[in-house]
Amino acid sequence: MKRCFTYLMVSLFAVVVLVAPAMAAAVSEPVTPPDSTVHGQPDKATLNAALDEFKSLDRKERRSRIKESKKWLKEYRADKKAGKSKKETDQTLLIILCILLPPLAVYLKEDEINSKFWISILLTLLFWIPGIIYALLVVFDEV
């Protein structure tokens, strides 16, 4: 029995070591729109079309668009400074936590102790694998 449990734990560890980096790489790859190139920068044609459209506007409309853009930029910077913007690394860390400590990953994703947290604790106590699966479903917003 002891040998069987040891084999089970070693194989589970091997699966975790092999699957976790692949899942993290799949989640952390940035998605770029089809009209852009590397690093999310728009291509020349798109940029020139946008500039031509902006130049064709009258003076009042240009000022209103610039004012609106400055307002959005200010809000974005405030959100970023406050830590409200989600990063891809957060998702990767949550996936790693799903494997190591499933209830903690669910708590960090939900930001509160709710029914999903208690279900995760129950499944983790019954057996580790259902807790991991449920935590991954919660982190990927499937549940």
C-alpha cells in the first residue's frame, strides 16, 4: 500500500511539473489583433488611415477627441497606479496556486470568502485532484 501511494504521488508530481509550464505558457501568450504587428503596435497602413481620418475632422471635433483621449489616459493611469488593471502574470500565478493550494487560488480570484471558496475547500479535503480541477474552472471563469 505504501509503495502504491508513493508511485501515485510521484506520478502526480510528474504530471504537475509537466503540465503547469505548458498551461502557463498557453495562458501568458499575448493575443494580438489581426491588424497589428509585434508588440501590439499598429501597422503603417492602419496608422496612416487613422491620421488621415483625424486630419479630416474640423477643429472643434479634433479638440473634443484630444480632450476625451486625455481623460481616458488619466483614468487608465489612475487604475494602473491603484492596481486595478489585471495582468497576465496574475493569471499564471493563480494557475500555479490552483495546483499547490486550490482554495487560496479561488479566494484570490473571487476576492471574498463565498460559496465557491467553501466548495473548493471541501473538494480539496475529499481528494486533491477535484479541488485542483474546480479551482482551475473558477480561475478560468468557467464556473
